[in-house]
Amino acid sequence: MELVFLVPNGEEQYVKDLKHIMEDTLDVIKNIPMVAEVEMSETSWKDKKGYEL
């Protein structure tokens, strides 16, 4: 499963919070740790690259 968030310019400070929300599932899914990876692209997903938090 893949979820995509569009983060407008100037609101990059929320990326770390989005990642935390996506991974904070232990109260709902007890035995399966969720991992969220952050990648970005300014053109297409073919050109995506890692994003350092």
C-alpha cells in the first residue's frame, strides 16, 4: 500500500509529523510495526529521491 502526501512549499516542517503519525499504529495494530519512508520528487516519481528529516 502506498499513500502520497502533497506538501506545499513552505510547509516542509510538517513532513516529520506526518511520518510519525503514519508509524504510530501500535494501539491499533499490535504486532505489525509500520514503517513510513519519505521520498520526494519535483518532476515525476521516476525521479524520486530520499528526503532527510
